Amino acid sequence: MADPVAISVNQVSKKFGHGKDAFFALEQVSVDIRENEFFTLLGPSGCGKTTLLRLIAGFEHPTTGHIQLRGEEISHLPPFKRPVNTVFQNYALFPHLTVAENIGFGLEMQDKPAAEIDSTVAEMLQLVQMESLRDRRTDQISGGQQQRVALARALAPHPRVLLLDEPLSALDYKLRKGMQIELKRMQLETGITFIFVTHDQEEALTMSDRIAVMNKGRILQIGSPTDIYDRPSHRFVADFIGDTNFLDGELIEANSEGAVVRLSSGKTVKTGPTDAAANTPVSITVRPEQAVLIEDLDAADLQGTVTNVMYSGTDSHFHIELTSKEEFVAKVQNAGPARRDWQTGQTVGIKFHSHVLQVVSD
Amino acid sequence: MANLHAAPVNKGKLFSIYKLPGFTFIAVACFLMLYAPILILVGYSFNSGSSLALWEGLSLRWYFAAWENETVQGATLLSLVIALQAALYSTVLATMAALGTTRTRPFRGQTAIYTMINQPLMVPEIVTAVALLIVFATIKQATGYQGLGFLVIAHTAFCIPFAYLPIRARLEDMDTSLETAAADLYATPWRSFRRVTLPLLWPGILAGAMLAFVISLDDVVITEFVKSAGQDTLPTYMLGQLRRVITPEMNAIASALLAVSVLLVSLIFLINRKKT
Ligand SMILES: Nc1ncnc2c1ncn2[C@@H]1O[C@H](COP(=O)(O)OP(=O)(O)OP(=O)(O)O)[C@@H](O)[C@H]1O
Ligand SMILES: [Mg+2]
């Protein structure tokens, strides 16, 4: 089922500067990206996303480690010898060339015959719906159109891998939503591996086959959107993607199926599997919508007092101070079956489904 | 908010140098001092009489006289030959220097090189002239070669910074990510230069070449020192003539030179404005 590996990044580190100014933009990064995959690098500003893309494209060379394309070492190749194309964040379109010439640039540099260049350019113009603007200069088209040209220019030579560095960040909300759908469509149509960079978690979740969450030059977790959202491995991942609650507890026992954690209330709950050792303090995470508020305090896993109720149309958020003084937020769908008439000051019980709790490391 | 904005504007008005008494007068006086002699010279080049002080009527007499003067013809030709070559060579060298100082990773001695390229702008021309005279005289004696080569080399050398400045300015304005994008799209460094850098750099190169051409065309000091016998350019010919009798023919030649310079400088201005 799994497609073969397109790009393999193996123990790659990248150091900038020397001596006491030395700074690792990437540390020991390893990841395998498969053929036909829509793979997203997600992380806060400065975490090394662009650096990793530049290493794959060949604009930088790794300080240590290896990068392979379909099993062939490419870390020593200059960018113009790698079958990898980039959609740059600022587009970097050639201002002295027309839309069509921009799109044909890669093929022209590969010395393809004129007829082939013409037909591929026509095909690409159609793919990005820009046929009518083929002879315009690139500074005479809108930002969204420039974005499409940049995409078509990078796709035209039919690279093995397409790198996209926050290609949508300059677009307004509506255009952005439209382009997200189009990007996904083009990826499916062309069958090219996409490595997509964003710091927008929602964009990452909706578009990707798999996501790598990065922080401070390291990859913390690689997984499908549901893996990342439902089973975050690190406190940072849980916090970066969506809203979440953290609870302190003590790990009682753990195996490959799952683990048992004692909460501050004294109750024990089942969680997903973890590497943490038994009898050690752990943090667990649970999303606001994964808790149920109940009246029966004996049946509840935790209890606390409602301190604040925030109504937001579709949902209500209940801020609860637990008996352990920890802060907890529960989200209840207003149209759903669960009770939602809790008042400030009321004592409530909180109940979890065992599969939604996840132990996270720091 | 409104007050914050208003304050500096008011302050600017209060202390504006333009409002100081006498400023306008000084500015106008400077302008007159600079341009009045030139205007008078141009005006008298159309004088029909042979006096430099008495206006006797409008005519192109002195332009025809200069045009038919064989010595003037020879000097003009020589000026053009030297200026064209100097412009060509200095522009090629300046382009390479500009690429070397903007398109490579910072290296040790980069500032030193930058200073050295601009040296002719800072060292007094007479010093360069004397130095060149001594070196070239030695070579002339050793080899017996007396040709135009010395003048071409000298002009090329002092034209380099003038060609370099607009080219470098253009390169610094240019987005390096375009060259990165070209490399990403399979362009070797040479093809990326030919297809992306050079076309975008072209206005800068053209401006540099024209500036070098004008500078070479107008040069007196270095040419006077370096030239061998019989190698008079237009400016050195004029200098020679002025030592004897001043005729309105000189006015005509000077006016023609002025026209060429003004034309080229305006062109440079236009090129740089259109392409930004
Ligand atoms: N050429 C360089 N020299 C020195 N430091 C660099 C260089 N390039 C990047 N860095 C540093 O490496 C770190 C990672 O940079 P990178 O551009 O990869 O971040 P990013 O994840 O793409 O961030 P953003 O979301 O803001 O684009 C940053 O701290 C940055 O300052
Ligand atoms: Mg970046």
C-alpha cells in the first residue's frame, strides 16, 4: 500500500555561522516522504521549515547527514541538477518575461524542443486557468494570478518533487481557501510529490496526507492529520494544533496497547500508548470538545467549579476550576445532545472517553 | 494622533533652511555663476562676427568653420575612437567587478576592492596623470610603441568607476531570488546569467557605458599627460588653441561637446527612470 520513498532526509543538521555565533537551524532531522504524497512541514516562525526546503532544493548544503531522492544521494548536487522545483514564497517570477515564457523557462533550460515547450506551456496555462493572460508581463497581473504562474512554472518541467514555501500566505482569506482546493486538485492530477510549508495549522490539517510538526530545528512528530490532532506526542504539538487542556498525573502502567494514569483527583484513566516509564509524573492532553460535563460526580473522572461560560454561536465554552486548582476548558456543541445549561459557580463532573486521552512529553 | 503628525511639520516649517533670509538670493546667485558663462558661450557660438564680446548677428558660421577644419575633424575622430573603446572596455570590466562585489559571498578584502575600484573618483586626477605619464614613458622608451593604446588604457582605467556605479546600483536593486529561481529551474550559472541577470542588468550597463563615454570624451588632464605627439583629442586640441588665439570656433566646438554630453546624460536618466 505504501508508495516508495521519494525524498529521504537522514540525520540532517544545518549550522549557520561559526564559533560562538554558530547556530543550528536544523538538528538531526530525519524524515521519509513518499511518492504522490502531500506532505506538510508545520511549525512556528524560525523553526527551520524554509531551511529544510532549501536543503532539499540544493540552495544550501547540509552540515551533516544525507538527502536522497529515490534512493540516490543528492546532497552534493547543485540545484540545477536536481529534479526538484520550488514555488517561492515571494513567487520570484522573472519580470522581463511574459507569463508563457516564465512557465516555459524550466523546459527551455532543459533544452526541450520548441514544440514540446509550447504544448506543455499550453497545458499548464489550462491547468492554472490562465490561458487569456499568456502574453502579459508578470508585473501586470494580480497577486493570485502571480501565484498561479509560479505554480505552473514549477510544475511545467514535471519535477519528481515540488517544494512549496508558504505559497498561500500572501493571499487574502477567500483566495486562499480557493487555492487550497486547487492545489490539492493539482497534486492529485499530476501525481507529483508535494512538500508544503505552512505555519497555519488549519491549512495543514485540511490539505495534507501527512504532517511533520517542527519546533526549534527539530521534527517532533510525523503523522496523518488525525494522528497529529488526536494523538499528539509532545506538549508543543498538542498546544500548536488547536486548543487543548493539559492535566498532571502519574503513570501507573503502560504497554503497547495503552497506559493507565492516575489523575490529581485520584481517579485512574486509560490513555493511548506512551514511552514514559511507570510511576513517573506525566502530562496528559485532552481537547475541549472531548470532555463531557455530567451531574453525577461519582461517575466523573474529575470535578470542578464553573468559573466562566462563553457562548460563541455553535458552541459554548465552560471554564472550570478543578479541585486540584488546575484550569480546564470544555467545549459543548449548542445543537448537540449534551447538557449545556451549566451556570457559573455550579459544581460539575468531567468525564472522558478513554481513547481521547494522550500522554505527552515535554 | 493628529497632533503628533502636526508637530514635526510645524517644526520643519519654523526651522526650514529654505525660509532663512537670503537663501533664495544665494541659490539664484550660485545658479547664475554656474550656468551664465555656459549660456553666454553657447550664445556667442552663434555670433556671426569674429569678436568674443560684440554681438553682430545670428549665424552658423563658426560651426561650419569648425566642421571644415581638418585638425578639428582629426581630433574629433580620435576622441570618438578613444571614447568608444574606453566605454566598451571599462563597461565590461565594471560589469565583472560589480558582479564580483555583489553576487558572491562576502569575502575578506571586499571593501578594499570596492575602494580600489572607486579610487579614480577620490585621487586627484593630476596625480593619476603624472603616475601614468611616468609608467607609460618608461614603456614607450623600452618598446618604442607610440600608438593609441596608452590613451585607451588610461581612459578605460579612469572610466571604470563611472561605469561601475550605475551597474552596481542596478545589481543591488535586483532580487537575488530570481537567480535562485533560475537555478531551481535547471539553469546553469552561465545560462542564468545570460537569460535572467544580464537582461535585467541591461539598463544599468547601458547607463554605465554612456557615462563612461561622456567622461572619456571630456577628459583633458590625463589625456594631456599621456598623449604622444599628434594625438590630440578634441579637448586637448581646444586647450592648445586657447593658448594662442581665442576664436568663436572654440565656442562652437565647446557647444557641440556640451550638446552631446547633455543628450547622453538625459538618455541615462530616461533609461534608469523607465525601467524601475
Ligand atoms: N543564511 C542564514 N544565516 C544564519 N541564520 C539563518 C540563515 N537562514 C536561516 N537562518 C536561521 O535559521 C532559523 C530557521 O530559519 P527558517 O528560515 O528555516 O525558518 P522558517 O521555519 O522558514 O520560519 P518562517 O515561518 O518565519 O519562514 C532562523 O532562526 C533563522 O534566523
Ligand atoms: Mg520560511
